[in-house]
Amino acid sequence: MVFVATAVSPARCHPLWLLGFVALLLPGACGQCGALPRLSHALPSDTNRTEGFPTNTQMTYKCLEGFVKIPGKSDTVVCLSNSQWSNIEEFCGRSCPAPPRLKSAVLSDEDLRKNYYPAGTNVSYVCRPAYERTELSPVTTCLENLTWVEAPEFCLGKSCGVPKNPEHGRPVDATNNRFGAKVNILCDDGYRVSGRPFIQCSLNGDQVEWSELPTCQAITCSPPPNITNGMHNGSHLESLDYNSSITYKCDHNFSLTGEASIYCTTRDNINGVWNGSAPECK
């Protein structure tokens, strides 16, 4: 018996008693699909198999390097009962990388969920809690060369206002009072800083404020040196403050050699030391 090849079509399967073994030798045999569809920017995830796929076989494609899956488009084909592959469109496109991360702002919730940014895409930002909007638009754009437009400074740190003066001290170089700014505290002559020698504009809740001011404490001098055959007038005081002075005098029948008075000062960057040596009584 002789069979005509046109009796078998890809769209219709005939009983084996009618086709015999010849149908099994024809391309697109009943219950199988042939070669996978070709796509310009994607390849099948399994490249070892080229044809002879049973009905209901699913094959997923992956984008070539430099391309990204377009949201909403299918990346899978299925071998149908008519031995044909289901339709598939090009689903890979070129995209900018993830938008720039900014210190002062974050992507909007809508743009944060995206992973495909073709040329011409705009994404918007929202200022972080410690920052506030400027007049500039909080938007950046994906260019034709698949790079992002440099984001302008559309969020500035919130202001902590003018820093206060600690008692017996003052802030120095307080030209910046916005979030993150650090201002040094300098104590008046005769006082030293107790605590951190600076304040910082920091976030507290959704507002910013200066950290706690340090205190400026009076410098207490070291005990003045005693002399033999003499005394000084500070011995009755519990403590001597910065710039305090004392005067020496000798016992009867002794004469004073050197300066009669010394005072408490700063020497070699050390606070609370005496300005010179004590006199002698001879």
C-alpha cells in the first residue's frame, strides 16, 4: 500500500491504522513539535534540545546579555496538540540600569517596583525624612545611550536653626545649620569643654535638631608650689581658678629671691598650670 505525504498535515493527526509507520517518520509527527521559535534577543533556557518536543512541553527563554525582560510579555512557549508552538513575541528590550541611589531621596513606590527602564523613562524621587524639597523637579530620565541624567539637588537637609551658646562658651564656624552639619564648641578663656566638643544637626522623629550642648566648666588650677622658709596667700583657699594669682612672702630674717607673684594660666596647651617657678627665701 502507498501513502501520499499530503495526507498528513501539522494541524491534524490521523489514526495509526490509516497512516502506518510512515507518519512517525514525517517532520512534526503526531504529538510532537519541531524546532523552537527563534527570537532576536533571547535564547531557550535549555539549548541541548532542538526538536521532537512532546505535546504540552513548555520552554522558557532568557534574554541575551544587555537586554531585560519587558514586563507583561510572556517568555514561555508551549507545544500545542496540533504539533505547533504557541505564539511568542519579542519580550526583551534594552534598559537603563537601576536608577541612581541618592543620599537625600528614595525612589517613589511606583518606580521602586519597576525593573525595566527603556530610553525616555522618567523616574521620580521622594525626599528622605531629614530632607525637604527644593524648587527643582525630583525627576531623572533614561537617555538614548541607556544612562541616567545626573540627578539635580532637589532635596536639601532640613535646618536646625542657629545653634545656641553654652554658658561661658560659643559655637565656631557655624555657617552650616542643615542636617548632618557639625559645629565645634569653644569655651571662654578659663573654661574647658565637658562632654563632646561639638554639636550635630540630627534627625529626631521627622524633624531635625541640634544635639545636646556640652558645658563649659571653670578650670581649677593645680596646687601652687610651696617654698621653704616662706608661704603664699593661697593656702587658705579650697581651690584656685584660672587666672588666679598668689603672692609669696618669706619668714622673718629671710629675703625673697625671684618674682613674688605667680598666676594660673595655660602653658604648652596644658590648662591650669602656673606661669613660672616659685621664688626662694634665702
